[in-house]
Amino acid sequence: MKIVFIFFLSYSLQIAYSQKIEPCDEVIPCSEKNPEIFIFIGKKIDVSPVKQPISCYTIGTDPKTKAKIKLFNIRMDSKSKSKYRILKKISKNINFEIIDFVSYDHASMVKYDEFENVLLFVGKYCNELILQKHLYQPIYKMKNGKWAIPVLEEFDTTKRKSNKEPHKVDMAEPITVPRWQSHQKLEKVYPEPYFEIKEGKVYMKYGYYPEELITM
């Protein structure tokens, strides 16, 4: 799975390396094809943007000048560094309570850090922990102690996340409406019968348990 979109600027052999080109951080591309995946319910501690330097890597040597031929990467995604507290371990390979990882995002309509608690999938790529792109779900605790995921997609409330029958649930606390939805009518964003709106507060009435939607 690709985590970042990378656009390549390829220079010819004659101009691939030049002293006039802005210095870059030379990196070794990660070739990890089967990363270890950590699946958990996390509570946000901190999410901060990270400045990305120009990066490059050597793809060969000019046979005439002996100069290194470098390929420069222009990252179109924003990068963030995140710290989360693990509330529930879904995969069995987690032996820590706090996790630090980076994420890359390109103009997503819904961002994982909009939610206080979220189901996350983090991959280990060449010893770096990276959030699986666009693979996360807001999740809420019920009065019976279980965690449940809303039935409908956050970016398109006409679509369900699964064809499975959802469970009737009873929320412990109302949903905190994220910033990107605050200007919309709650009845449209949180339609019946999956949600109920009482005195301006949103309650989930049906949901999925995370273990039902994950195949490991």
C-alpha cells in the first residue's frame, strides 16, 4: 500500500546533478512490501504539522563527469507527527500504551485528528511508523463499555460502511460534532434511524463493533 503520493522531477544525465540545485536530504527509499500493522483504538494526545525538506536519492552516476544522478521528490501531501494513547488493542502485536507515528494527507475531507477517539491502522515501514492513508474510523464508547463505529460514511451519509446488519447501541456521551460539520444541518449529517438528535446533541442509535469489520 502506498502511504504518500510522490511526484518525480527527472533531469537528463547532463543536468541531473548541479551545484546550483538546492541541497536536499538524501534518503534510501523504503522497499517494505509487507509491513507489520498495528490496529488499535487511540485517544489523541497531540498532532502537529511537520515541515518537509526537499528529499532525493541517488539513482546512478554520470559516466562522463562521475557526478551522482539524483532523483528529487516533491511531496504533495502534508505531513503530521502524532502521539496517541492506546485505549484498546485490536491486533495482538501491541505491547505499548503510547504510540508515536507520522501521517501524510492530501486534502482529505475528513481527517483522523478531528476525532478525540479513533480506530487507527499504523504500519511499520523500515522502522518508521506511518498511518495507513485514509484508513481510520471515528469510534465512540457505549454505556455497556463496548466501542462502536457509526454505520454511515462521514464524507457521504448515503453510504454504509458495511452490508452487515448494525447493532442497536446506547451511547455513554453524545457525539462531539467535528469542525468540518459544524456549519451543516445536523439532521442531514446524522440522519435517522442511525442517529437521534436531542436538544441539539447527537446520539448514535446503531453502530458496528470494530472487530466485526476487521479481517486479520
